[in-house]
Amino acid sequence: MPPHTGLPFPDIDPVLFEIGPFALRWYALAYIVGILLAWRYMRALIQNDRLWAGQKRPTAADLDDFVLWGTLGIIIGGRLGYVLFYNPAYYLEHPAEALAIWTGGMSFHGGFAGTVIAMVLFAASRGVSVLTLFDLAGCAAPIGIFFGRIANFINAELWGRPTDVPWAFVFPGAGPEPRHPSQLYEAALEGVILFLVLRVLSYRFQLLQKPGFLAGAFAFGYGIGRSIAEFYRVPDAHIGYLSGFFTMGMLLSVPMILAGLAVMIWSATRKPKAVAE
């Protein structure tokens, strides 16, 4: 039986359209759509009284104002995370390129940290529960992650390891070997599956009434999904494997898994405070 030669990579231009000097890339569109849909989903959650049983939550106006804070946290944190965690030597020599977000190169873990900081500052300035804000953002974050991973696939970046599975692709710039479409694996694990799990926890088990639990579930679930995907994804060439099969993505996911598990246990066992209408 002849070896599997791989599926041809779809010929998708990373630039959606250009008008003069302005170019809209799929990568940028993924962020825009992901953020807008996540915002709408958070609004739907706070407007469903059945999920809260009188538990105090942010208002629609609060979430509208938070969109800018969260967007800045995602973009600034994501880019700084990539620069500091994945390629500090290169950007030390080319500091101007550290701002070139449109070329790709965003770290989820950096974006996560940036968003957490933005949420803490916003909650303090508006007098809303930071734990509840964490929960809402955690429920909605997989939407943005899904679109971001699809954009990674369109950009033919962050490809997977060589394989002979029938759905392997030959990625441009990655050599002739068929490879795992690891971006699509991450879109499924960190996006679709994690979103559905959190939706069940929020709607069926009504865990928005236990502040912090869903935020912990998101961190734990993302860390697990990312660690699984790392077994199929090629680590950044300038970093490689840290030890054996261990990668930078796995290393950065370990604190998320441990912290997420700790927060879920803490939230599930803490005594509820009096409900404030």
C-alpha cells in the first residue's frame, strides 16, 4: 500500500481583502468575531435569571464597558506573552517587530494573564464581583479560542507533527511530510468541547451561583486540552522540546491546571454568603 501523501493545504489567502494600504487579515477578523460573540454570550448569561437565583452579577452596561478592557488585555498580554515566553532573543534584536501583531505570534497564556489583570482592575473600578466576572469570561473564552485556532490553520502556522493519518495535511513551509492539523485539534478541544462542558456546568448545574467555579473549570479544562494537543503539535523551532516530550505549551499549562483545580475545590466547598438581590 503506497504511503499517505497528505491532503493538499487549502489555498486560502491570509488577507481577506485590501483597500489601499488597509488590509484585513483572517487573523484579525478571528479576534474581532471572537470578542464580539463572547461579549454577546456573556450578556445572554447575565440576562437569564434562572442561572443566578438572585446572585448578584454585572449589569449589561458593565459588560459593554468591559469589552474594551478585555480586548486590550487579550492583545497586549497575548503579544507580550509571545515575545517574552517564546522568542525573547529575536525581539530583543528587533524591538520594533514586537508591535507587529498583524504578522501573527500571540501567546494564549500571555493573553490569559493580560485578561485576568484587566478583569481585576475593571472589577475594582466598578465594584463588581471579580469572581463572577472571571466566571463569565471563562464561559465565553472558548468562543474566541476557537476562531483564533481556525485563523492559525488558515495562516498555516503552528502545524502538527508528521503522521500518516488520512486527514493529515501538507502545510506550506513545513516540508513535504503530511502533518497533523494540530490547529484544528486545538479548535475542537479548547474551543468546541470546552465551551460545551462549561455550558452544561452553567445551565444544567447552575454553577454560576458558586462564584469562581466556572473560572477554575475553564483554566483546568484549557490546560488539559492544550497539553493533549501538544502531543501532536510541533514546538516552536527556536525552543524545541524542553525535556523529552515536554514542551513550553505544556509547561505553561501546568499552573493553569493546578490553579483551576484548586479554585474549583475551594468554590465548591466554601460556605455561601447571604444572597444580595
